[in-house]
Amino acid sequence: MNRIQEIMDLEHFKTLTPIQEQVLNRKNKNRDIIGVSSTGSGKSHAFFMPIFDMLDFDQDCVQAVISAPTRELAYQLYDRCRKIAKHFGVRVKLVTGGMEKVTSMDKQPQIVIGTPGRMKDMFIKDNVLRLDTAKMVVIDEADMTLEFGFLEDIDEILSKMDKKVQMMVFSATIPESLQPFLKKYLYDPEMIEIKKEEAFQSDVKHILVPCKHKSYEQKIITVKPQGYCGGVLKAIETAKQTRDTYPNKKITILGNLVHNQYVKKALQAYHIDTIEDKTKTRYELLDEIKDGIVIFTAHGVSPKVYEKAKEKGLILVDASCPFVLQTQKIVKQYLDQDYSIFYIGKNKHPEAESIYTMSDRVYLIEPKKDIPIIQTNKIFVTNQTTMSIYDIQDVFEQIKEKYPQAIFHDEICNATRVRQQAILDLKDVDCLIVVGDPTSNNSQKLVDIAKKAKIPNVFSIQTVEDIDKKDFEQYQTIAITSGASTPTYLTNQVRDYLTNPIEKPKIRIQEIL
């Protein structure tokens, strides 16, 4: 008895569904596949059966990888696969977010089923799961994978794998935006498309049960980009590398490395302390660091702080965002040319503080406040990198009226700008959730932008702990975005909780960095 027939007997299949029949009966069994068929048409077994038919049971390595866009779908696939795997004595492992972190394995599984992000972390970051030995990769629900923004994770996984790995992509639809990915990783794929009228056997009855909720794809919109911006990534990596370089030294961050309390908590696990006092400037706060290493945050510090730290004999580590350093450099150049600086920013914000404390010729300009009157024709105007594009435009116009000779330089960083523009581009959204720390200026500006864009309901939250999914049942379309200092892990928890029938997940600090 061949393996396909064994599986059919095990699952009590009398016949194959159209998608199963075409996949199994294709001429070239090693050719890449794009399978298009509706939900419930038997797609899962259309790739389970070829996988088990291909497996070398004697090889103790990963031979097949199955990707699903949500935990719930991964669980469903795992449950279906587990029965077949037990029959053949095959090891299958479920890998999704929210599970206990695995640091080692006695034996590699032969089949891996999971969500892209967690598989990527275990494969590339933690080096625990050897996905590079796989002969076959299946991407299930590719359209949903694209919509949720997980193709980037899959892209990273595939870039580390053998180019000859067989690809099988299954989906209810193949949107145009999926084509670049397909062209990159699938070689001469065979298209197998099952029309709706062909998808089911004639003796199958369809019962439509009205539900209050829309489908995952319809209900939740993931606003891109999300996750750390480049400056935040640089700051976090700098802090971690400093600990690696100085394993026994006391390390203190002068202020919050980035404006997110969960990042601060995660850094504590690396024995990296943070001192913060909103009533004190960075210059004053430096008095509390007596020895060891001081890390300057992503927001930058003024030259005065830098010099004071050197005089104290501290080891200096600068984690300043490159965009902030660029603004500081430009401001210094114009100060050297005897210009007065109008700097648009937020009072007592560390990034703004690093600029307006450089000289008494730097004037802090806050939105909706009066423009100062000064006696000079040499005025240079710039801004904090995380300001609202609306605020900057308004203040620029006010300054132009009073000082038409002024030189203007918009320094809103690209990470801030594209996140704000993505919100402005949203259409027909009932509700927007902004995940970010209340102290994060770029996160709060996303809230302001959303309100100006007239999105009916806007919620600012820190984590999944701040919401109850019952409160969102009334909304037809929910968009989720996050600030540039918000860990992707926290945003994903919010999305997973709202889209899947799961209990509210717990926050695991070790997953933050």
C-alpha cells in the first residue's frame, strides 16, 4: 500500500477533492505549485499528502516547512497533521508566538508548522531550528500572509535555504501584490486553479450561518510600516553590544533609550540600568552617574552633556539616531555662520533638549504658541524629527509671514513621515488602534494625525492588556498601527488577540528585544 492510499484510509477519504486530485496527479512531482482554491476545498491535505509521500522517515532533520499567517490556522494545521504523523512515526512540531522559548532540541522535527515570525526567530536569531535542511516549503493562505505583512519574514527564511527547495503556495486568491514574491522564489510554477463550482463534491451540503464578525482579512487592517525604525534598532543593538563588550562593567542609560517602558524592562534583563527624571535635564541627570559606562539615548545629547561625561571619566557610548545627529550637525553649521535657530519641537523632550540647549541663539518653537520676535535677518528653521507633518506645515507658514527671508529645513524623519502618511491614506476605516507608549511623541502624533484624518474612533494603547475584544465587536473595519519605538511583539499580540479565538496573551519581557 502506498502512502497516499494509507492517508486516505486513515482519514476515511473515499475520493480526492479536485485540488487534491490535481496536485497529486501532476506529471512533474518536483515542480513548484501555485494552488488556488476556496476555503474548505481540501487544500490542507493537498499538501499534507505530497509531504508525507516525499519524507525520508530515517532522516532526523527538518524536511518540510508549513507556514500559516495566524496562530489559529497553525493550530488547525498541526491538529490535522498530527494524526497522520503519529501513524507514520513522524515528528511534527508547532512553532508560534506565545509559546515557551526553546533554547535547544535533542532532535530536529521532520515537519515544522508555524507562523512566519516565530519560525524566523528560531531559525535565524536563536539558531535552534534547522529549516535550511527542508526539501519542501508550503505557504498556506498566502493572500492573508501578504495582508498581515509576514512575507518579509518568509523572505528572510527562504534567503537562508537551498535555492532548489520545492515551493507550494496555496491561497483563495492571488493578488497582484503577491506576484513579486512568487517570481522571486518559484521557478516555472504549475498553476492549479479550482473554480468555486468545482471545489466541492456534489453530495456536500453547504449551510450558511450568519456571524456577527467579518473574516480576518476584512476585519483587521495592518497598517504598514510597523515595528522599530532604524534609529531605534541601532540604539537597542548598541546597548546589547555594549553589554557583550563590557560584561562586568556597570552600564547606565542617560534617560530612556527609547520611549517605551517595555524596552526599558527588557534592557534590565541585560543588567543595563536606566535613570530618568522628567524634572531634570540630561546635563543635570548626569550628576547621578558616578562611574562605569554611560549610554546616550537615541534622542541625542548636547555637546555640553558630552563634554561633562568625558570630564567625569565615564566610558561614553553614543546610541543617537543618525537623523538626530544630522539635525544637530546642520544646526551647528548655521550657528557657526551667526544664524539664529528656530527649532520646532516639544519642550523637555530629550531630542529637542539636545538641540535647544546648544546655544542661547536656539529658540524652541512649540506648535500653537507665538513666534518670537528677534532682531536679525539670519534665521534658520528646522524641527524635531518626530513632529506631525500638519504641525510643521502650520508653523512654517506662520514663520514665513513674519520672517520671509528665513531658511527652512524640514527634518521629519522618513520613519515618522511614512507612518503618518499611511494613516492619511486609510479609507473606510471605522476604528484605528495606535500601539505605543504614552511618552512616545511619534506614537502620540499618529493619534493626532488619525483624528485630523477624521477616522471616527481612535484608540491609543500600550499593550494588549489595555483592550477587551468585546469592545471592538461593533466595528466593521479595524486598522492597527504602532509608533517607531513600539516592539513588533506588542503590536502582534494586539492583532492576534482581535483576530483569533484566543485568550488575552501574557506579555513576556524576554520576547521584547
